Amino acid sequence: MTSRSCPIATGSGFSLAELAVVLTIVSLLIGGLLVPLTAQVDLRAAHDTRQSLAEIREALLGYAAVKGRLPCPASATTASNVLGAGSEAFLDAGGLCPNAAGVLPWATLGVRETDAWGRRYSYRVTSVFAQCVAPPLLTYGTPCTAPSVSFVLTSLGDLQVRSVAGGSVIAQQVPAIVVSHGKNGNGAYTPQGTQLPVGTDADELDNQLTNVGASTANLDFVSKSPTPTFDDEVVWLSPGVLFNRMISVGRLP
């Protein structure tokens, strides 16, 4: 009996060159899918942050309606796990905020601590709008309990919003401003109480905290459409809106 050998498959597999071509095509396809996905994530984060800023604006108006003044900024350098983090700074003996700038007092207002990128909101207030009037004899650490409002119809804000640094004025005599430093986070403070690098964009530098988080470079802020180096989101309280809210709740005549 003769034996028959089994046929041996003669087909060959992919060559290394062919595999390289396939992998290149697959990586291009995946890359093409990831770019739109990343853009969607960024758009969602920007939308969520703008929504949070709108809620913060309403919280500031609500605080003014109840307390008769705007809150002082919170300490930018206090970590989130430290007692007192996110609470407005205590007024001094003259009924004034110790610093006009800092981070948003999220705990005092009952809002989120950070934007969609996990950075704290910067906050600056015109001092007269946060003052306890008529100031009682306060000691450090005593909250304002005066029943009168902290500002009158003749009060003027000392902050301005511009289209670019040194450019045309969008809003003037502003009582308070809140800033999200966007995806790049330039100059923002983290929940750990540390400041991220400030970057080099002149318009973003106007929106950032200085002096270890207790001040700003000047009284000007910038609000404009995003560019490759600018992605801040800025909201402010206009005098008219604030006064109207105070009148509607009987805080002003």
C-alpha cells in the first residue's frame, strides 16, 4: 500500500511591508476619529464652564440681595482640604475686605469650586460693594451683621472689561468680575492652592491674579473670542443689573 502525503499549504501570510501599510491605515482612521472626539470634549467643557459662570453670577446677585453686599474673595493659596477653604475672607475693623482679589468664595456662595478643567475661578470685587456699612466696631474674624446695605446708588465700580488689553471698553464701573482661565489654565489656581504658569498672552495676563493671589495686575479685564493663546471665560456684574436686583428685594429705595 502506497502512502500519500498530505498537501502542504502554499499560501503565504502578510509580509512585513503589507502589515506596515495596514497598521498605518488603521492608525490614520483612529486618529481621524479621535480629533473630532477631542473637539467635542473641549466644546462640552467650555459649555459646562459657561453654564457654571451663569450660576455663579446669579449666586452673587442672590448673596447681595440677602446680605446687602457682595462677598469678599476667598484665599487663593488655601488648599481645599484645609478648614476655611472657599469661605470669603473676614472683613477688617473698617468693614472692608482685606484683599480685593482672590478666588471665588465657592463655599460661601454654595457653587462649584472649579471650572470644567479643575481650576478655581478668579474673583475681583470693587471694595465699596463688599463693605459692611455702616461699619460696626469689628475685630478680625467677626462677620458683618449690620442691617444696612453696603453701597448706595451713587457708588461706582472701579473695574473695566475691554475687548483686548488696552483696547475699547466693553463694560465700565463694574462691581465684580469672575474668570475661568480656560483649558490652558494659564495663571489659574488649583484646589491645592498653587498657581499654574502664567503664560505670555497679554490679554490673559490682565485676567490673572498677582501678589500670591491677593491682587491683579490692574483694574482691567479682557473678554473676547478664543484664539490659539487666549481661552479665558469672563463674566461680570453690571451696575444696572445689581442695583435693579437690590431695588426689587427692597435693599435700595
